[in-house]
Amino acid sequence: MPTSSPNTYRSLDDIRARKAVLREQLESGNTTMKTQWNTLFHKPKSNVPSKRVTTFMTTGATLFDGILLAWKLYNRFGGGKSHKATKQKSLLARLFQL
């Protein structure tokens, strides 16, 4: 084992012992980091039927909301024939005929 100061080594055995201690600390730190990473970014899968139904309904509502937004934007920016656009065209046509 190393003496009180980690930088003071008296033999190769002291260096090997310190190296073994550091390796164990690194490996334990690595395993704790892996478990924390997995708990942070990977949700546990649940087989409870109510959770599956809730997830399905949330996904469906989000999908419906996105489709409705796309349809509104399509109609708003000239994708579909709107009454306002035809009135403006007829008004412009009337002005140019005068």
C-alpha cells in the first residue's frame, strides 16, 4: 500500500497496488455512470394495459392535431380554394375591366 502521500512510492509493488486501487475506482465509477445514464435516457417499459391505452390515445391526439394544423396551413396559404381569394380575383378583374 502507498504511504500517506500518493506521489511517494518506495517500490514497484507500491505502484502496482496504487494502480489496482485506481483501476477499481474507475470501474466502479464507470458502472455508476452507466446506470445513471440508462435511468436518465431509457424509460422502463411497463406492460400495464392502462399505460398502453393512455400512450396510444396521446399519440393519436398528437397525430390528429398535427394533421389539423397542416390542413389549416394548407388552406391558409393558398393550397385550397378559399372564398376570400376568389372575391379578390373578381374584384381585381372588375378594376381592370373599367
